[in-house]
Amino acid sequence: MWVDRTPSIKMYRYKKTDSPYYNNMGHFSIWLDKYKSCRDRISDDLGNYKLQIDRIKDKISDKGLILPLKLPRKGIKARMCFVDGGEGIRELLGAAIYFIRASGLILDKNLGNSEEFIRDLDLNILDYDEYTKERVELLRGAMEFDVALKCIEEHNPDYVFLDGSLYVNSRKKPIECDEYPIYRKKFVRLLKLCKKNSVHVLGVSEDSKSRLFANYLAIKYDIKFPRFMTDSCILRILEGEGMYRTVEFTPQSRFESDDKLTSTLIASFPTIYVQPTHLSNPLRVDVPDWERDFDKIISLIVQLSKGSKQYGYPLPLYLAHLDARIGKKQADWCAQQLIHHISKKDIDLYNTVLHETRRGFRPMK
């Protein structure tokens, strides 16, 4: 007699441990055992640096590296421009689709907080090589410089705030691609226009993991810093969570022996760290060496950062960041629309160059 041995749904009781999402922290006992065995080792490893840190603090605490902030008494009366960019990349079988966007916020305090956005965006495909992601960053940076140039030409601001470091932009390591010379040319053009029009241009680094200040101190005071000591760590050791600024210093390039950007422009970038609010982390701010009013720029940053004590970042620059940000849903939608359009025109292109990678077909993401 034939018997149906197909398991009944009623015979099985679903357990939450069967979910693929549960397995993200599956084998919990292994995680717990490993955590217990590693936590003391990590703590001891970091603890070994405590004596070095104390010695360093004793050696540099009396060098006058930390200066008090002169808190502004007057309100802001200036026309300012804040520029940031965003990017996204979707990797397919034969090419990468990239998306870039840049936003410039014009804020005119002379006209009662009048504001206006200048925007640009682009998408295209790139071939794969070892510098694909770096090339997208160069394209995004070039677009940011274009937006800043347009803001200057159309609105003539007194100040241009760029997200990121001018020094890093100027000393970005060269790579062999078509995008690098374009990026370089537009950056130099922006600096020249700012200098010609007497526009104060500055770079503001939101989260600095650099060791530019550490390198400066190491050379000047013959100090060897532990490997976990970034500039922000050093400053928190020296001053903690107060409001302060550092002395001005000029970083040294690892890739170039002088400050010659082009045959017609030579520039270095004086730099300071400023902690504009209590509880925040220090910001790195740099300007071209022809800037003569660094103190006023610091005062502006302090006033523009009052909105959040813990964040401690110029809020108009953060608004430009939000406006330029490209979310995953936006990037996915644009990629799908482009793929759909091209697949209708030429199915062979879709099946080869623009076909989804294997990872895109994973059963459980």
C-alpha cells in the first residue's frame, strides 16, 4: 500500500534559530568564548601604551601647543558658501555604474539668513581597474570644485567652506588615469579664483584620523608617538573636552618635495585644530598660505558650530552634506533604470557588461 511520507507542516515547529538573520550572531557560545579570551589581551595591549602616553604628555604639555578660544561677541555678517559632495557605485559584471552629486549652500547673513542651493549631479559607467573607487572620488571632488567655482562666480561669497582638507586635496597621491589631471586642474583653478577675488577659502575635516600634528610634533620635539596616537588622541590627552584651538602648523607632504602645485601656483596650507564646543572632537581646519585672517575664520567656525555641543561641526556644512548625500535606494533605482533601458536596446550588452554579479543572486542577503 502506498503511504504518503511527505512531512506535514504541522509536524514541524518553527524556531527563531532557524532564521538566517539569527545566524548573524549564530554560534553565540563561540562568540562569547572568543570575546572573553580577547578582551583582556586587547586591554593589556592598549595598557602598555599608558606609560608612553604619560611621558609624552609630560614632555609637551608645557610647549604652549593649546591656546584658549576667543569667543566671538558679535554676530556673523557675511555671505558664505558651504560645499560638500556624495557618491555611490554599483558594481556589475563588466563595469561599474557611478553616481556623484555636489551641493553648495549659499548663506547670506547680510540679508537675514537668505539661503540658496547650487547643485550638480552625474552618472556614468567606468571600466574596472585597481583605482576604480579612487577615480570615482576624483570625479566627485572635481564636481565639488565646479560647484564652488559657480558659487563664487554667481554669488561672490566672502567665505567658501569645503568639506575635507585643502592640504589633502592638493597633495592627493597621483594615479595614472584621465580623472586625476582634471581634478588637479579644477582644484588649482578654484584656489586661483579665490585668491584673485579675495575670497577666504578653507577646508574643514569632520573626523580627522590623520597624524599631521603628530608628525609636526615628532620633528620639532623629537618625539616618537605610539601607533594608536592620532592627532585627535593627542589633543584629548592634552586638553580633554574643553574649547580650545592649537597653534598653527604647516604639514609636510609625503609625495612632493615642495609646495609647487603648478608652474603658476605655489601654496602651502597652514593648519590648526579647533574644538568649537564642549564634548565634541577637534576639527582640522586649513587655509592657503596667503590667508591673513585665520583668527576670524576660527571665530566663524565656533559660531556656526553652536547647534550641537557633541557634534561641534558647522551646521550649514552639514546641511550641504545632507543635500549631496546619495542613498542606497537612490543608487539602486538609478542603476536599475539604466540597466532596464540598455537591456531593451541591446540585450547582449546587458548579458555581458551590465549583468548582475554573482553576489547579486545570493539566496539570503
